[in-house]
Amino acid sequence: MKLFPDRINFINMCSKGRICMLEKMIDILKKNPRRIVFPEGTDARIQSAASRLKKDGYLTPVLIGNPDQVKAAAAKSGADISGIEIVDIATFPEFEKMVSTMVELRHGKMDEATCRANLQKSNYFGTMYVKMGYADALLGGATYSTADTVRPALQLVKCKPGHKIVTSCFLLVRPAKDGGEEMYAIGDCAINKGSGKGDSVDKVRSATEKLLATNPDFPADGELQFDCAFVPEVAALKAPDSAVAGKANVFIVPDINAGNIAYKMAQRFGGFEAIGPIMAGLNAPINDLSRGCNAEEVYKMAIITAALK
């Protein structure tokens, strides 16, 4: 079942506000249980989240790693990983099939020896584990860099048909004063626009035009300064004819630096919980964690990632 067939639907879902998005995703997963693989099976935060997911019962965690090392790490951190599947790369029975499949996928860009060496690494192994259907989703990046999580996904899982790039966003969530949740989405903070050329205003204006050309009913406007997009009083002065100004809840910034600064300031100054980055456009749900994440963030990202299937 394709819950989010394209990025527009995903942004729509994320931007509703005053709903508990996570509870809705949990309800979906209860009806459609899935398997999610974690490449960093010895990480204490991963193990804590996996233990919680195992107890919940609607999402099956799989840890990659040497079983003795994984169990030793769990004993040290106090995580209860009893009953959780641990996949050891060294003894995986379908490893040779995985190597040959990866050689085919890389179309001569990697020879067999290179594929074999890469598959000894849990980020590549985990990605192929999803590609070959052993799991539905992958969540990594607790110790791997974003590049080391995204690169195997782009090389092996690749983009959905009709998608030329993978994008990402952060969800910013905090309790609303009148109950429920106050929620915003901001992107791209992790994948694109790091080396874009040209004036940032032109980029934003062009992006808005392209969005509206393919999705004419989508409520969007740009370029807008943040105060104009967010504050009704400022919007009334600067953009009185805009249907979006003053009440926007999805913010697309001109480059990756602006995105990182914006979400981290909202997180630290505004008391928002930052969930993400959440990637869209891949053929399978694969997401990257911040290396500064905690177990609670891993838990929530696992649910979101699985619901992207």
C-alpha cells in the first residue's frame, strides 16, 4: 500500500497541524505490520528504540551486527533486545546472492570485488537487505554520516519513477496552546541545494512556479520573507493578496545552510521537537538520523519511516 505516492501528498499530510501525526501512523502500521532494519545494531539508542518497538508489536525491528557484540552492547546499556532478530553479515546465508544482485544493479560501475567489500559494511548491507525484500524499510545514521546513508540508497534503491532527485524535510512539533500539536515542515535541510548557483530569490520563485504548474490547486506562494509567510499582521502589509502569507506551515528554504540554521534555531529557541530528516522520492522508505539523536527520536523516526512504505 502506497501511503505517500509522491512528495506533495507527504507534505500535505505533514502540514495539517493540531493532529497527532504519529498516532495516525501507528494506526496504519497496526493494520499493516512491517519490518524495519537498523544498520547500527550495537548503538544504545537504536537498541532502546528497537526494544520499545518490539514491545509495541506493530513494527518488527531487525538489528545488523555481530550477535555477540550486539548482545554485549545491550547488556552494557540495559536494553532488552530479547526476541529481536539480529542479522550477522558474516553468516548471512544469502550473501552471495546479494553480491550478484548488487553487481547487476551497479551496471559495471562496481565490480564484484568492490560490491563484496561494500556489502561488508552495514550501511550497504542494510540497503540491499531492503532492496531484496527482507525488510520493508531502513533507518540509519546514528553513527553513519548522511552521505553514507543516502549514497547506498541512491545507488541501489534509486528514485521512484518520475522522480529525478530525493528531497528531505524536518518536522517541527510542539504542544499547541489550545491542545493537540503545532506542526510545521521545513526543507530541504539535508540533501539538496548545497551547491546551487544563482540568486536565491530566483531559485525560490522558480521552484514555486514549477510546483504550481504541476499542482495548480496546492496552496503555495513564494518568494516570501519568513515574517511575511508566518505573521498575519506582516502578511497584511507585505502580501495582502496572498492566500498563503501569514498562515504558512511548510517552509522551503533556498539552500541547505538556511535549512539547517532555521530548524536548529526553532528547536533550541522555540522549544520545537525536530523530527527528521525525512526523505521522499526513493523507491523504498530509507531515512537518515542525526548523529546527535536520542532514543526517542529514533523511535519516532522508525514509525515515520515504516509508514512511508
